[in-house]
Amino acid sequence: MHTMENGEEIRVADMTDGHLQNTIALIKRRAEEGIKIEYGSPWPDPYYDFDILYGSQAEDHMGLRKYLNELHRRE
């Protein structure tokens, strides 16, 4: 599934070619810039932390492979 900016979810297979290509480009740009991953727990011992992921780690976290697989399936 792909979550659009407005929060709506659609199947990756239902994305238009342009939307699919733009999503792949966006993931690659964000992976190069770095993405912040936040995590924590309010209970029983509250904590908060974050990591910054770059490159292939960021691409994996954002699910680049599923978009590339769909692009290759269409070609």
C-alpha cells in the first residue's frame, strides 16, 4: 500500500506511471538528505530518542523496493 499526502491509501499497482516515478524520485532525494526516525515509550519508563537514516537504510525504511518492483513489472 502507498499512503498519499492526504492520508489516503492506495495500492502501489494502482498508482499512475507518473505518480510512481515521482514517488521513487522523492524517496531517493529524502534518502540522500537523511530522514529522522523517532521512537519512544510513555510507559513504564518514559523515553524518547531518534535516529537519522541515510542512503540505503533510509530507502529500505521508506519501502523503495516495492515501488521499484512495480516499475520493473510495468516495463
